Amino acid sequence: MDTGFGRGFVVIHAALGLYVGRTPSLSYWSKLNAAGRDAVATFPSEAMARWHVEVWEGGWPEDERHAGLSLCAVAIDRPGGWASVAALRAAGLDAHLGELAHPAWRRQAGHC
């Protein structure tokens, strides 16, 4: 899937799913609260993804498998470094889509 936007890395948590993004006080995950999004944030490198986790978790865990965290390279197919559900599926991440896979979640709150 070559979209001209390049590739980026997504953060995956075994229980919470794909890291969608965050506000100053809350992180959003595909299996917990995808915030009505239909795409997830990507990072330009593994180092930047790990740094982002370090900022809000106090450090990337030494045993990332035990902590349930991993990274995966995906095609960026939305402006601003976002990866759509189609890009995530192309990367084999169907099992982590959670709320992103349900079309009703793309509507405004209260309009399922």
C-alpha cells in the first residue's frame, strides 16, 4: 500500500489495542475508547514511538512483551501522519482494531 505519505510506526498494547492518540489528560486506544476516530497516530521512527510512551508512562518497559507493548510499521495513508483502518488491515493488525472496525464509531457521539 504505497500512498505517498511513507511509513510510520504504531504502538500496540495487548489488552488496549492500537494507540489512537491523546489529549493532555487522556490516552485513547482502539479497544478502550477510540474517541470516534477512524485512524490512528503514527510515529516517524521506533525511537520516537518509544519516546512518546516514555513521556506518559515514565519509561519504555525493559520487558516490553511482559508489559504487552509492541511496535509495528504501517503505511501512512492520511495527511498528518495518520494510518486508516485500511492501512492497519494491510499491515495485518485486524485483531487490534477494536472500536475502529465498527462503522458506527465514525459518527458523532449519540448518532450510532
